[in-house]
Amino acid sequence: MKELLKKLVQADTTVQKGELAAAQVILDEFGRYGIEARIDSWDRTRANIVARVKSAASRAAVLFACHLDVVGPGEASWRYPPFGGIESGGRIYGRGSADMKGGIAAAVTAIGQVVEAGAKLQGDIIFVAAAGEETDSCGAKRFACDCSWLPKLAGVVITEPTDFEVVTSHRGMLWLEVTTKGKAAHSSAPQLGINAIILMKDVLDALESYRIPCQPHKLLGGCSMSVNTISGGKAMNVVPDKCTVGIDIRTVPSQNHREIISDLEKIFGELKSKNPQSDAQVSVIREVGPLETDSNCDFVKGFCSAVGTNRTKAVGFTTDGPFFASLGAPVVIFGPGDPEVCHKVDEHIEISDVEKAAEHYKHIILKFLA
């Protein structure tokens, strides 16, 4: 399992490189156990991998869902190469080690060991590791749109790093881009142009005072909005004719994304009524709904029993969970790794945690399927 994780980390799966190399590593590992698996690839480097362990089919199946992609290593210096998969001090270091290749390695190993032990399964084990969770969820969407072959599911286990907490709810994500358009002119005669950056100032002022209507959720609290990127201007001697900001909004189940967008469009319309030169346009960059699994459902209760807890948790981050929830089964997020190290320099995971996760996943398989 340790070597599998190292190989997965060494397979650079940033958006620039794609997921195909990591999918091949998993395909080879399943092949060692004689487990049926296939790679679904597109655009030369993008890939999902799907595996299925068939059974007597007298019970509903369990789906283990993972993502193959990782964020980039950033500009800061790492203690070890970010794609080296270096083992040191009982840890594996590298981008994706925690988020979430440790969970992948644990799930693949658990499935393989259950098969190797000759367990008589009454329900199928399904495994998918998908592309693009960090950017656009393209892999999860692709899987969910082509799943007529899936048997009935008892539940879905997403192996994100939760430090072994059972997560049943998280906030949704709405990424918006707002663009102001002006008129270019030579900067020695700015009065002949319309400065898109100056127009954006009014937009930013309006956003700073805007409060998104929200009825707080009992577990997730309220929503949040953060303006995180800005881009405008191409040369020091040209009045900029375009400026763009990126907004990250995290939503709760009571909210409607369309209503938020409509509110912003009304605000920008009011700006235009005050200044005819103002022309702010909003577009959706990425959208994922909130996740809310009933913690009292049979699957969650059985899951908690299998991993030795009676507590569930809600978190603020977002996963591919809502796309898998569209399959009609309860979704639980549970995996090894500290969420605090994700997307950071010197990301790592304790080897003992990966081993512990594999044992948990075996218990889950046997509880629901044996």
C-alpha cells in the first residue's frame, strides 16, 4: 500500500498533466488482484478509472468514490520534491498525498484484500476515481451521466481526508466572474477612454456592502462570499477596456444559486442607472450544490457502527459529493489525512493513517456486503 501511494503521488495529476498516468497505476494494482477495471479517457490526458467486484447481488452495492487530480505545488519551496512521493518519519510527502491519494491507496488496498481473502459478497463493490474535482468536477459529472449499468446502491463513500471524522454535510460552491468593459485609449489622454478598472471600483464597493440572503443551516451555519481574483489592463500606457474579478460564494441547502445571481444582476443594473458607462456582467465559472445526507438513515448508522463512532460532522469545504448523491444513494465522506495540510506546501500523510483507513474500509465492505 505504501508503494502504491508513492506511485500515485509521483504521477503528477495537476490539470496541466491530467489523470491518465495515475489511472494506469490503479489499473495495474487492481490487475494484481484479478479485479475487473477500465479506464475512461478523453482529451488525451484526462481520465476516470472504474472498477467493479461482482457478487451474488442479493444486497445493494457500495460505491467508493475518489478524485485523481491535485492542485499545483505553488511557488514556495518544498522540503521534498512535490511529486517525489518521499517517505520520511513515518509519512509520505507530496502533492496529493493527503488530498486524496492516501484515501485512494487505502480504498484500492482494502478492496483488493477483501477479494484476495475470498469473502463471499452479497453486494457489489464499485470503485471510481474521477478527474477534475479541483477544477470543474468533469470526471464525477461524466461518471454520473453514464451510469445506467450501476446496480442499486446502499451508499457512497468518498475517501476525502477528514481525519476519520464521518462527514455527512458540506456547503455548496458558486464561483462567479464579474467583468466590466470600458473603452481603450492612450493613457496620455485618458479622457478619451473609459477605464474598466475604475468602473470595477464601484462594483467592488457594492459587493462589499452586499449581504447574501441566507437562513442559517443548523449544521453548516451561514454562507460566505469572497472576492479572490482581479485582472485588468495590458499596458502602462493604455486605458484598460476590461477588468475581471472572481468571486467564491459558499452556500447552504436553503439557498438558490439562481437567486444569488439575479440579486447581483439587479445591483449591477442599479450601478448602470447611476452611471451609464457602467456595464458589469456576471457569468458562472463553477457550480456545485451543497450536500446534506440524513445522519439518521440506515446507511449512515451502519457506517458509523462499522468505524466505531456515533458522531457525524458538517464541513465548510466542497466535494464531488452532490454529483454522486444524484445517483440516489446516501453519501458519506470519510478518509485518512489532516484536512489542514491540503493544498499547502509540504503536504503529507501519516502512513499509519493510510493503513488504518484500509482497515476501516474493509470493515465497511464486510458490514454492508458480506
